[in-house]
Amino acid sequence: IAKTAAAGGPTLLPEVLAFTSSLALDRALIREDLVGSLAHLTMLSRRGIVPQEQARAIRDGLVSIWDAAQSGDLQLPDEEDVHMAVESLLTAKLGPAAGALHAARSRNDQVALDLRLYVREQCAEIFSALSRLIGALVERAEVESGTILPSYTHRQRAQPISLSYLLAAYGAMFTRDVDSFGFVLSQTDASPLGVGAIAGTSLPIDRQLVRELLAFGRLTANGLDTVGDRDFALDYAYAASRLLVHTSRVATDFVDFSTSEFGFVRLDGAIACGSSMMPQKRNPDLFELVRGKAGAGIGNLVTLLVDMKGLPGGYNRDQQEDRAPILATGPLVRGVLDILQLGLSRVTFDKMRCLAAVEQDATQATDVAEALVQQGLPFRTAYQLAGTLVRACQDARVPLAHVTTEMAQAIDPRLNDEVLQAARVRGAVARKTSPGGTGPDSVREQLEALRESVTRA
Ligand code: ARG
């Protein structure tokens, strides 16, 4: 077969073929391409567009290419893309009869199909990686309810929380990723085959049959839109970017927590990286790279957006540049999710250090103020009074948790023993019974909801 030059023209210059070919990348889509061809062929044969005998020969040819691809010994000829490479292989087997397969089809709807099948598959893989990670967070949260640590706003100690609550927070973030990949799936779930190059076909095709064979929920609505549409890929790249923003934020917690300054976690020797010069180092490279790799994901999204921006309607060859970002996204996301799960399974929290960070500080100040509100004070008055108590403790270098009745009474008689109970660290966590709070019952409910989201995935 002539290298895809214009029909009837000379073969393409090798330099042009090399510059314009996407085969190096889209050979990864060979399975999708073959499955799409088999579905299209079945339809052509049922509709009498390709005679049965010819269809059988083409099917056998496609299946033998599939087998070779599966066993890893498929040599793809030097062509412009995977679609032409398959056609060329088929032609080598069957001669011109192979050409019957391309009736009512263009590479424009073919590539749209391959990409949709691929993205759909990747979403399924990402769902299972997400559900493994969320499942692991829930399991860990169940055994870490006794670990108390500070929460942070502005990276300053804020209020005491349980470690379970922190892990449930990560879980809540990742369930939104389950939702956003669900949206990606719904956007991807339309069969493009049969729109041809742009305007449909005069042949008596059956798009619904192809849709059913390929298990899509609906048909794309308009061929002109379909061949130029990569919205499903943009949604995919965005969902991936947002997920990677999430993993990067979790990673930063662990980079910070593993510093001597925080000292909250210890990295297992099997995940901590050393320094080539400083013998004492136990570096959190795994978490730093989880954070760093988010950049590539966001880059993929931006590449796709810029590639599509300003393209006129219909198919444009620029769209072939979608291949690198689309193909890179899935392995990137899955790699990050899996290593994050592994990394988290290999960190131990130093319960004493975590508790000390809460106790040595005044993170229960809000609880003292709320206890005063319970005694009838307006919140602003209570807030001022608790603030005065905190400053007195700081001046006396006494942690709020250790404040004495005498100290409190000297400030204001309303700071009675019942109010001071609120300065106890464990009580401060237990008392947060509001839905979505760090109290044990509330966290139990959050973990239950996470478990459900995992079954949804
Ligand atoms: N290699 C092309 C791509 O991946 C396939 C579609 C080519 N269509 C065309 N009219 N040249 O986007």
C-alpha cells in the first residue's frame, strides 16, 4: 500500500512521512483499533455492504493481527498511523479485498473511536486504583483513631484532630475524583463510528449496531462535531490533573511530617531514600516525586487545551498531537496512586510527638471559648476571654492543657473548672460531635461513606 499520500498521487516523501507519522505513539491503540474494525466489519456485513465471504476473510485477518499483537510479535509496517498500519497488514494478507473494510469509515471517526475506547479503559483502571487507595485509607483510619495531632491552617497549629479524621479528609478528596472520572466516563460514552470523515455516508450503515457491539450508551450527535471533538479527552486530562493536585497535597503533608521539625512520621527504611554524601539522611523522595509528578499531569491538560484552542470546525491534523498527553495520563495517574498507597502503608506515626505538638500549644483555645458559650457568654466575649487565658499561659510558659484553676480564676471567675475541662486534649477531639467534625462518631460516619464510595467505584 502506498504510504498515505493523496489518492492517485506519488508516495509521500520519507521526511514528510517521518514528520507526520503518529505510529510511534498510536501503536499503543492497536487493540482499540482492531476491536473497532471488527465491530464496523460486522455491521458492514450485516447490512450487505461487504459480502459475507469477504467479511469472513477480513475478520480472520484482523483476528490474526490481534493474536500477533497479543503475543508481542507483531511487526507494524512504517505507516502514517496505526490505522494505516493495520490496513497495510491486512492488504498484505488479502490483497485489494482488504479495502472493503474502509467503506463508510474515515480515520477521523476511527481515531475518535480508538481514543474513546482507550480513555474508557483507563478510567476503569483509575477507578480500581482509587478504590484501593480509599480502601487503604479507611482501614488505616480505623486503627488510628487514638492518635491525636494538630490540624493546620496557614501551616500554623489550629485545632486538635484524630489521625483518623486526617485520613478521612484524604479519602473525601479522593471520592471526588471517583465522581469526576465518572463524569469523564459519561462524556466518553458515545459511539463516533459511522460519521465518516465529517458528513456521514450515503451507504446504508447501522450506527446503533456498532454502538451496541462496542457497548457505548449513545451515538455522537453530529459528525462535524464528532471528528473535531476531544472534549472527553480534555475532561479526562482535567480529572487527572485535579487528582494529581490532590495527591500532591497529601504528599506535602508527609514531606513536612517526616522532617525533624514536625517529627510526626517515620519513613520505613524501605521507602526512605538516602543521600550520596550525608550518611544520616532519610529523605521522603517518594512523596516529593508524587508531588513533582503532578506537574506533568497539569502539563498534559495544558498541552491538550492549547492543541485544541482555535481549531476550525471538523477534523484538523493538529489533533494528532493529542496522542502524547492522552497516552501519558493514565500510566502517570495510576503510578502515582499506587506508589502513594504503598508509601502510606510504610509510614508510622509517632503518637507521642503528635500528641506533644497539641499539648505544648494552645490548640484547644477554641474549645475553651465554646465551653464559655455553653455557659451563656456571647461567642465574641468568650473568644476574648479564652484569648486572655492563652496569653497568660504563654507568658507563664504553661501549655494550655496544664492551666491551673488558680491561674484561670485570677483572670476571670467565669473560667471555672468545667470550662477548663475543655482544655484537655482528648476531650477536645471527642466533643466535636457535629457532622463532618473530628469526633469519633462523626469520623465513623465519614468512614462509612468512604466505604460506600469505594463500592460505587
Ligand atoms: N493520524 C491521524 C490522527 O491521529 C488520523 C486521522 C488522519 N486523518 C486525516 N484526514 N489525515 O489524528
